Amino acid sequence: MNDRNKPKPASQADVTRRDFLKTTSTVVGGSFLGSLSIERSAHAQGSDTVKVALVGCGGRGSGAADQALSTEGSIKLVAAADAFRERIDGSLGQLARKHKEKIEIADDRKFVGFEAYKEAIALADVVILATPPGFRPIHFEEAIRQGKHVFMEKPVAVDGPGVRRVLAAAAEAKKKNLKVGVGLQRHHQAGYIETLKRLHDGAIGDIVSMRCYWNGSTPWLKKRADLERAAGRALTEIEYQMRNWYYFVWLCGDHIVEQHIHNLDVINWVKNGYPVRAYGMGGCEVRKGPDYGEIFDHHAVEFEYADGSRCASQCRHIFGCWNNVSEHVVGTKGSCNVSGHVIKLNEFDWGLGGRTWSYGRQGARDPYQQEHDDLFQAIRNDKPFNEAENGAKSSLTAIMGRMATYSGQVIEWDQALDSQVDQMPKIFAWDAPAPVQPGPDGMYPLAVPGNRDWLRKIV
Ligand SMILES: NC(=O)c1ccc[n+]([C@@H]2O[C@H](COP(=O)([O-])OP(=O)(O)OC[C@H]3O[C@@H](n4cnc5c(N)ncnc54)[C@H](O)[C@@H]3O)[C@@H](O)[C@H]2O)c1
């Protein structure tokens, strides 16, 4: 702890942790750590060790836990939760290779199932939320209710009701002085930071036109037949969808939300705002089959901002096509390859070093590590840190894009935000009905743009 040698105020030093809990629990609804900086709460415990819980022990959750455990200062992973037990064991096994002495998780701190998150959150000061994004609003709300600092992966919701829950919890987090990081790591990447600084200082004048792409191929697929062969039994529909979550809107939001959010978020950052409406088209032309669920394989959306400027966005998951992941913008005085960190001016400008400026990559740190370093420093030093509102609004940008491509209609920001279409199941249980069911041929229904019956399921 940076300030560990500072004398404690007498009133704080005199109380035991139990006394402290008793006297403060009513203030924040049963939990006290979150209402204080870790600096203060850790002193209240007589220890500066930050306790972390991991909810969602897959690829990114394990990565985020590694990065959290690699931040400076005393830190321990004390609880893990996942829908499936084997994911916890796999993740902890992998983490133990690098951080054995920082993992204190006996079997009674491994929580499995739909309610597992609550118990894991209760044991920690800081919670990593890295399940498929459909669950994020539920988990984030609970973490803030329990008064915990949070790192949550993007996107933070898959529908309007989810975004509203996250925005409300984000406001609550501010009131409770809780720090929240969101896995939009470009905000912690030096090249982007330096480029955006110059754009915001007016290097290329007013930004009048933008484009961004995430055109690539399928990230991964879990086929039902392979899953059932490995399990030695038939899976319920909910279990199948949870294991093959990328292809179901209630879990993933579609790839425009799950993946393209990174590029859309950069454009929002450049514009210092969020789009007011979206016009789009999309479909599923090539990547078809029962295991590819209900999501589109391509989307092309124009996002219009309040000043009338538009961002032309594309995202595609089709093998064998041209691929590109980037953001570019044009201004009244020049243009910028934002992802390449290059600015080109129409006129010579010594302030920028001539006609072209580019970011020298020397010493650039891994943004995934940097975002954790920044969050944990803010927690330990009680500095303002709350990325939840931007995370929610960039998630909504992408959701609005999906609503536009699925419906074929112009979608307004408020329409997307106020949408009453809740994608999540009403009951969470392995044998509960899934929000979407396959037809007799095993195929899931795809949204039909222009069709009025579909519209009420989309917006
Ligand atoms: N910032 C980035 O660059 C980046 C990169 C990859 C993934 N991600 C994000 O991280 C999140 C997780 O992606 P991933 O690739 O790790 O997926 P994953 O499938 O590897 O991991 C997800 C884990 O969550 C578990 N899970 C599902 N539902 C749960 C529930 N209700 N409660 C507890 N556990 C549950 C799954 O069993 C699985 O172990 C996604 O939101 C994804 O978009 C971000």
C-alpha cells in the first residue's frame, strides 16, 4: 500500500474489523469495504492485501486474473465462480503456474452454477466479471450492491434493459466511491492515448467523417455433437447455448456487440460523444448451420452523431474475404489512422513535427496489463476511476447497430436505450426454457429485416 506508513486516524485505528463492520454495514447495505478505498478498508483490517474474486473462469477471465495478480502490491485471488466446475479448475491450474503463492482458493471457495457469483463476490474486495456479456448487468449490479470494486469485460450488456441496469449501478458505484474498470483496453494503450490527445487538441480540425471495421472470421465454435460426445449425455438447450454462447443473442449480443464494440468505442472516444441514430443492413449469407445459432455473419451500419457527421462501420465473420480491424477519421485539416496512430495534415505544422505525426512504439506496454495497473492504482490510492458509464454507452452504440441491421429500420439512441426487449431468460436453471429454440431442422430463426413481427423482438 503506497500510504501504509501514514499514521492512522485514532478513530479508525481503534476499531476492530468486526466493530467496523457493525458500525458501517447499515450505510451500504451490509457491506463496508466498497464504501471505503482499499487503503482505508485494508487499514481497518490490519492488512493491505487486496482480495480478488473471479466470476467467469474462461479465457479472458483467466487473463484478467493473471493481470490483476501481476499488479503492484499484496494481492490474493480468494474465490472463483463459474457455471461449470471444470472451467474453474482449468483456470486456477493455469494461474497457479505463474501465481501459486497468490491463490488461496480451497474447494469451499469454488462456486458453481447460476447463483455462484453472489458467494464469490461476498468474499472479495475487487471482482472480475468475465462471463458471456448477457449476465454482466446482473453480476455488476450485485457487485455494486455488495460494495465491491469491479473489473468487468466488455460488452457490459446485450440489450436496452441490461444497459439501463448497468447505468443505474454505475451511478450507484460513484456514490459509494467504488472503482470500475471496463475491458475496453484501447483506453489504456499508449498509442491510442497519444493519438486521441492530439485529435482532441484539434490537430486535424473538426472530425467530419469516420469509418471503422472488424472484418475477420469466426472466433470459435462448440458443436453440439462434440459437446454431447465429450459429456456422454444429451445437453439441455440452456447448457448447449451457454457452452456455445457466441452464437446466441441473449448471451453474446451478436459479434457487432461482442467484438466490433472495440472499434465503435474508439470512434465515440474520438467524437467525445455517442451516436444519435443508426442506419444499417446485414444478414447471414455464408456462415450457416445449427451450431451457428441466430447471429448474422455481417453488418454494415452508419452511425450518425449529433453534429451530423457519420461513421461507416462494417463487421464480418466470413472466411476467405479481405480482413481489416481498424479505425480512421477525417478532419477539416487532415486525416488520422487512429488504430495505426498516424496523423496526416493537409498543411505543414511544426507543432506536430511537419505534415505527418506517428506514434513511436518504443516502451509501449501491454494494454491488458496497463488497464489493471491503472484500476488497482486507483483503488489503492483512492483516485476517481469509473469506466462503467462509457462501457454501457459504447455497448448501447453496438446494440443500436444490431437493432438497425436486424430490423432494417432507422434506430434512434433513445429508442435503443428505452427498449423493453429483454433478451435474457426469465428463469435461470439448466432445464428452464431457452429464450430461442431451434426449429425441427435444428436451425435457429434469424431476424428478418423489414418484417413487422420481428420488429417487436428486436427493438
Ligand atoms: N477485452 C478484450 O479484448 C476481450 C477479449 C476476449 C474476450 N473478452 C470478453 O470477455 C468475456 C468472456 O469471454 P471469454 O473469451 O473469456 O469466454 P469463455 O467462454 O472462455 O469464458 C466465459 C466463462 O464464463 C462462464 N460462465 C457462463 N455463464 C456464467 C454464469 N452465469 N456465471 C458464472 N460463469 C459463467 C463460462 O462457463 C466460461 O467459463 C466476454 O464478454 C468477451 O467479450 C474481451
